[in-house]
Amino acid sequence: MTPSIKKLQNKSLSETVGDELVRLIASGALKSGQRLNEVQLAESFGVSRGRTASRPS
């Protein structure tokens, strides 16, 4: 029997980081409205800092 494997999604790194931030807020690990330190977050995610752009609505 083959184990249940979740399909991979083709997402950009910025989308992946954004999704993870949403997950952290939803789980309570980050508080809604909490100030975030961009340098610390980038280091935690293992990514470099980059331009920030808002997502289209």
C-alpha cells in the first residue's frame, strides 16, 4: 500500500514565506498586530532579506 503523499505546489519563495507567516499567526505563534523584525525572520526562515511587495487583492 502506498502512503498518502501530499502533492507539491509550485510556489515562489516569497509565497512560501508569506504562507508560513499566515500559519504562524493563525497558530498563535505570532500575535496579530505584533511588530516583526525582518532580519530575525529572514534568519529564522533561512532566507535573505528582499524587497517587500503587497499581494494583489
